[in-house]
Amino acid sequence: MEKILVCIKRVIDYNVKIRVKPDETGVVTEGVKMSINPFDEIALEEALRIKENGDASEVIVISIGPDDSQQQLRTGLAMGADRAVLIKHDEEIEPLTVAKALSEIVEKEKPGLILMGKQAIDDDCSQTGQILAQLCSIPQATFVSQVSIEGEKATVVREIDQGLETLEIDLPAIITTDLRLNEPRYVKLPDIMKAKKKTLDIIESSEMETDFSSSIEVIAVTPPPPRESGIMVEDVDQLFAALKEKGLMS
Amino acid sequence: MSKVLIVADHFDGDLLASTSKTVNCASEISEDIDILVLEKDSIISPQASTIDSVKNVLSISNEAFEHPIASSMAPVVAEIANDYDCILLPSTTFGRDLAPRISAILDVNQVTDIMSVEGPRLFKRPIYAGNAIQTIKVADGQKILATVRTASFKELGNSNNANVIDTDMPAVDVPSHTRYGGVQSEKTERPDLQVASTVISGGRGVGSADNFELLYELADKLGASVGASRAAVDAGFVPNDMQVGQTGKIIAPELYFALGISGAIQHIAGIKDAGTIVAVNKDADAPIFEIADIGIVTDLFEFIPELISKLD
Ligand SMILES: Cc1cc2nc3c(=O)[nH]c(=O)nc-3n(C[C@H](O)[C@H](O)[C@H](O)COP(=O)(O)OP(=O)(O)OC[C@H]3O[C@@H](n4cnc5c(N)ncnc54)[C@H](O)[C@@H]3O)c2cc1C
Ligand SMILES: Nc1ncnc2c1ncn2[C@@H]1O[C@H](COP(=O)(O)O)[C@@H](O)[C@H]1O
């Protein structure tokens, strides 16, 4: 195939302890470390491996988000992507809108494969890939932990609640990644320098056909209810006693 | 009153508990609840008709539904959905795979992981692995399409006898671009992770697949199910379907044992609704103790055998 499109989202780094803003409008992002959504990094790694294996000639990374998302796209370029596209939009947007905007790019670039994360670890929606697959009328394989490309087809293994499912899909298709698919490579310093010279196109969301307004209103963002503080016990007998007290053991 | 349609989640001839939990969520939205069963032959529909609070079971039997292929099911659900105001699926891998394709066809935004119903159009859902809770409102006049966080709702009773309505396959295109190649799942006699009242989970601290036998032995003594952290799955101690957490299963047992698990937020995300969390770790500073109800600092290889012997 000629091109692989990889969708990457800028999110709060998975190691950061999330704090809710006191005014309940969202979570604190000021001064917080931002990264590529971990599943998207895995998607990019897989795309690079497919290219290195000779099954694709170009890897394009795309993100929709604020101007700062350029940082994550540059990291993607440093990992080895050939070029990047940023659709610039400052407000938070829902998966349906993201997928519609992505479908415009898919139409233009006509990738043979689209790789994305199975979920963004900020909104935890787990929707965008599947919506995009339907909008483009192409197959999807979600939660994937193994991919092999065979010409115009791919065989994938999906992590489902009951175990591991195998699917064969025609290309072009969308694959969403699970954690066990691969271990993303580390970025080396010379690659960061090289990445600065690669193309990063910026498109304003207002230049797109997609309507970026929303029909789901966020009323409030609140911290989860706290759990009651627990106790420490010294041995198995004390544990039994504590469980009995809670009625969990007779 | 709004009409609710639920898409049944089933596997290998059995209706899954996630369907009943989704009906429970629906019962807080409306009393007018139908279940749609897409299957090959009518094995699941009679099971669905016993779930309390269900009015009708729409049964579509077709070769296309021998396996749950989202791209085959989505156009059919979207067609049936025309007569409904609210479409719910469980937030299992089945529901999460399928629901967004319906969202695309109907052109409505989907709500993922309803954890509570606050009003007919007002829902709470977790974000950031449950470290924040969003309250969201679906616009008036718009169809509600959502997945339901099954750990937040209990299974309903099975004393119903709802109408089973054999329904014709709608005239929609079922694509052939996706072909099923089998499921590899390890059969176990132990209760399902998502319904078990007691779950014993092991982490990297368990050390090996062989050492997990100790957990199975304890589980069998307690009639419990066995889960694991991602590190234990990645290390190959246990299969992927045992992973508990943000990217594994979200569970709500009455009693949860975390053995040799450090307590990363992604793991905690899967057990926030557990009744009582017991943590066993040899490191007194392990973060798991911050959320555990009962903690014990000890070596799990001493703890488990002693616990087993005292259960005899
Ligand atoms: C996007 C993303 C999603 C993730 N999703 C999940 C998920 O769904 N589920 C999940 O679990 N993780 C998930 N993780 C991984 C998570 O961040 C942690 O890496 C993982 O949970 C650690 O597993 P662990 O606690 O078993 O291992 P460790 O963190 O290595 O902890 C092992 C613990 O065992 C203790 N120990 C060792 N030996 C003994 C002994 N003999 N007796 C008693 N205690 C002992 C140690 O003190 C230590 O605390 C995710 C990560 C990312 C980035
Ligand atoms: N704003 C975005 N820009 C680029 N890719 C995105 C964006 N939002 C979501 N995605 C992709 O869609 C996947 C699933 O996101 P979600 O449906 O929000 O959980 C992510 O892992 C990304 O690959």
C-alpha cells in the first residue's frame, strides 16, 4: 500500500495525577505534562513497522487539536512518520466530529490503512475509529493486539472480553490498537533534529466542511466520590475478623 | 415516554449478564424497553425474554449474525432504531465495537459508559480512567445512543415472560469485507469476572504462571473468579481476558483481593466499585494501600497458603 494514516491525540500524560478544577468546568491542564495518547503511540509504532517491512511507503500522522498539538506531531515525526497534518481547533470536540473531520482527510489522502488508538485516555470514549470506519464504509478491527498484512488483506487478533478473536479484513481498513500490540520505540536526539525539517501542514478547522459544533453538553466535571479510608491488619486472623465484621465471611 | 431499544450481548449460545445490566440502566430512563437480538438461530431470544422489565424481544435470525461483526450489525440496528428514542448497548467489547458505527449511521453523538442516570437526558460518565466524572446532557429532541458501564448496574431478575417477536431482516446492505476467523478462549469452571461476587487478582508480584496456581486454589476455596493486572498479562502469567482495569475489565465484586499489585491508577480504574478491597503487598508504601479497605503488608507466598489452610 502507498500510505498509512495514523491518528494521534494530545492528552494529559498517563502518569499525571488528574485534578478536577474547583469550578467544575474540567480538569487542570495548566503546567501539566502532555503526551501522545499511549494507544496512538502504539498505532504509530505499528505503522512504522509495516513500512519498514516494505508493506507501505509513507506514514502520515494527523491530529485535531490546539496549536500545541504540533509538539506531539513533531514527536511522531521524530519516531519516524514522514509528514504531519494538524487540524487546528481549540475547543474540545466529540468523536463524531473528530471522525467527520478525519474522513475529509481520508478522502483526500486515500490511505491503504488507518491506525488509531482504541481509546483516548482523556475522554475514554472508544468511538472515533469505529465511527470513521462506518463513515468511510470500510472494515474495522478494534482492540487489536496482532496485525499481519497480506497484500490487499490483513489478518488481525482482537482482545475481546471472551479471549482473542481473529478477523480477516479487506484493505483499506481501520485498526484500533490495544496495549499489547507492540512496544513503541524511543526517540533519539538526531531524529528530533531531523523531524524539524519534515512537513507539518496546518489546516484551520473553519476551512473544513465538517461542522465543529456539539449536541452533547457537559454540565459539570466533578471528582469521583472518595472511598472511605481503610484499615491495616497484621495477620490472617485479623483479616478474618475484619471481613467477618463486614459480613463478608461467616 | 421514551422507547428504549437494547442490543443483546451474547457469546457462544449464552446471553451475557451485561444485557440484563443494560436493561437495569434503561429501567431508570423508561418503562418501555425492548431488546433486539441479532443471532443465527433463535437460541438467545428466549433467554432475553426472561429478563425483568423487558416488554418485547425483537428476534432477527440470520446467517449474517453467526458471529458478531460490527459492520454487519450496525446498519440493521440503525434501521430498527428508527422507532426508538433511546438505543443502549453494554460497554463490553461487543458494545464498544458496535455502538459507534450506529452513531455514524444515525448521525448522533454517542455517550460512552453511562454510570448513572440523573434525568431522562442527564447522565454521569467517568473520564480519565474514573479520576473525574462528567455530567452530560443530551440535547432535547435528539436520539440518545449510549453504552452502559456494566459495573455500575446490577443484574435484574429472570421472572419475566416478554413477547418474542420474530422480525424480518431489514433490507440493508451487509458488507462482506470482514471475515470471522475464530475465538480462542480458555474455558474455566470459575465464575465470570464480571459477575463474580469475589475476585482474586494477581499482579507482577505473583512472579510466574505456575505461581498463579496458588491464586486458583484460593479462588476455588472461595468460589471466586481470578483476575490480573496488566503487568501479569504482559508477562504471560495469564491470558488477556483476565486483565482488570482501564483497558481491561471494569468490575464490581463485593470482595476484591489485590495480591502483588502495586495499585497504578489504570488498575484502580477497574475496581472503583468493588465493595471491599483487600490489598496484600510486601511493600508498605505501595499505592494500593491508599485505596484498600483492608491492607496487609506481607509476602503473598506466605499469606495465601495460610489463608487457604485457615479456610479449611
Ligand atoms: C494507557 C494505559 C492503560 C493501562 N491499563 C491497565 C489496566 O487496564 N490494568 C492494569 O492493571 N494496568 C494497566 N496499565 C498498566 C499500569 O500502569 C501498571 O503498569 C500495572 O497495573 C502494574 O501492574 P502490577 O501492579 O502487577 O505490577 P507492579 O507495578 O510491578 O507491582 C508489583 C507489586 O507486587 C509487589 N510484590 C512483589 N513481590 C511480592 C510478594 N512476594 N508478596 C507481596 N507483594 C509482592 C510489589 O511490592 C509491587 O507493589 C495501563 C497503563 C497504560 C499506560
Ligand atoms: N483530536 C484527535 N486528533 C487525532 N486523533 C484523535 C483525536 N481524537 C481521537 N482520535 C483518535 O481516536 C482514538 C480513539 O479516541 P476516542 O474515541 O476519543 O476514545 C484515539 O486513540 C486517536 O487515535
